[in-house]
Amino acid sequence: MKIGITGQPGFVGTHLYNYFGLQPEVERIPFKDEYFESEETLQNFVKQCDVIVHLAAMNRHNDPQVLYETNIRLVRQVIDACESTNTKPHILFSSSTQEDRDNLYGKSKYEGRKMFEDWAMRNNARFTGFIIPNVFGPFGHPYYNSFIATFCHQLTHNEEPKIEVDGKVKLIYVGELVKEIFNHIIAMSAEQNELAIIDEVRVKHTSERKVSETLRLLKGFKESYFEKGIIPNLDNEFEKYLFNTFLCYIDHKSFFPFYLTKHSDERGSFVELVKLNSGGQVSFSITKPGITRGNHYHTRKAERFAVIKGKAKIEFRRIGTKETYTFELDGNTPSFVDMPIWYTHNITNIGDEELYTIFWINEHYNPEDGDTFFEEV
């Protein structure tokens, strides 16, 4: 199944593209924003796709009219490209609960959805309109995608968050959203009907929190984790997702390695490695000189590497990017590095003796659902 995503470089687009990359039945058709600048290029893109997820949109602008006109134009361009090439991919459109509000952004989403429905009816095609609540998760753009992205950025960059309106917000984690989109694509692909199929999916929120409550949790993460290295309780799904989101806004270059306090006397030494308010699993490894472990990433697991003996090089890189972070750790000054989700990572023994490493991860290992995907750093 060949799937393309307009708005692929954006927040949801990035997660959706990465998630599709883990599905063996999917071939991803790359998309760049500049495709909208060329009719021929956009036509070539739609011709390759069995499914198009239309995420490309403007979410904020000082002039609401510009926002409205831009979003309508992008919908029209996708429709024109399909009709001019006589192609009928299953189109999924990302709309918003803002449809119900009296603003031009909501109006652009509602009218865009109706334009796609009309296209599907005219062409006996398949269309799904997703009406989505507020989405949060790693790599969202502060001051643009969500208040959670803004708060995470501010708290990890010594800025003071400010609450504009302290209302209850209906939320869905981006990982939950992309799974729902993919499951709907699979279900629709099984339909044999050759006539138009038009779907409206009101995506249910998975949590509802006051803005002030969310900020309180994030401030707690900063106080316990950012300043002391303590892992919070991750038994609650929302709080686990929020913590994994928070970790991705830290300036990793300056934060890691996080040095631990070493207590020494005539008997030897003692170091507290992991302070946590959560469960999980603790393991250790012995690595011979020159050997590298890892080169994999996780999509949901929080994980800590703590070097207690020997010398190690830890590297990680966010999936889909080229920048690699490198940290050197020495057991003589015990320290740790935590692995953000969607970052492929490894550890190499760069010393002359055996390397001893303690690992903590927030869930027990399940070989049937290991959440471990291999990719070279």
C-alpha cells in the first residue's frame, strides 16, 4: 500500500511518517512542501499514492483571512491534481474540533472537508474526514502546535510559563492518533464497494486536563527530573506520555551526561543510580573493549543508561534527522544518559577494561511487544 502525507515535515506528519515506516505493508511516498508550488510535481505525487493523508495546513497567522484562504487553496490543489490525473486515492483529511467554533480556521477545516466529500461523490472515491481534538507529543513546535509544547520548551529553557485561559482541554497523544489513522486506512482498504465511501470520524480524546493541572505536572517533572534526575511515577498513561514529551525538549547537549554523587570512605564508594517513583525493570551488562551495543530506538519506553565502571561512548540521533549527539561517560565519575523516545541509540566500550552499565526501563520486557526497532545511529 503506497501512502503519501501532505504536510509530512510537520508535527503530526513526522510521527505518521515514522509510524508508517514500521509497518511492513506500507510503502511511503515522500512529500515536500514545495510540491504545492508545481502542478506537475503535485500531480506526479498523487499518481503514486493509494492513500493520501492531507495534513498540510496553516494553523496560525496574524491575519485569519490569510489562514482561511491558504487552507482552502491547499485542499483545492490536491483535488485538482487528482482530477487532472484521473486518480482516486483514499484521501484522509485532518480536521479539528475547531469546526464547531466561530472562527476562520474552523471554517477552513469544515469547508475543506466538504470539498473533499464532494470530490469523492463526483468520482466514486473514498474519503475520510478526521475531526481531531488537541494533539500533544514529542517534537511539537512551541507557540504553534499546542500549549504543552510551549510549556515544555519554556520550562526546559528557564522561561516562566503563563496561563492565558485555565480551561479544561480535551487531549490525545500523537502516538494514539497515528495508530487510529493507520487502523482506519487498513479497515477501509478491506472494503470492496466500488461506489463512493465517505466517512466522518470524530476522534475521541483520551484525556481531559485543566491547563493549570498540566502545568503543575510539568513543573513537577522539572523539579524532580530536570534538577535531581528523579524519574516520576509513570503508571498513569497520560503522565507517561507527558513525561516522554517533556524529555524531548531538553537541550541534550548541555544536560547529559548527568553526574551522580559519589560517596567515598575507607571502605570504598557508594552511588545512588536511579531514584524513581515508577516501576519497570533494572538490568546490567558487561561489554568488552571495542564492542557496541544497541543501535535501536523505542517509541514509548523511558530508558536510562548509567555507567558504573569503565569508559563508554553513548550516541543517539532522532529518527529522520542527521544530527548525532555524543557523550563520554567514565565509571570513575558515575553518570547517566536517558534515551528520548524516537531516538536511535547505542553504547560503545571505548576503554581498555570491561564496561559495566546499569540499565533502567519503565516497563518489563515483553518479547511479543518489545517496542525495539533497529537502526544504526
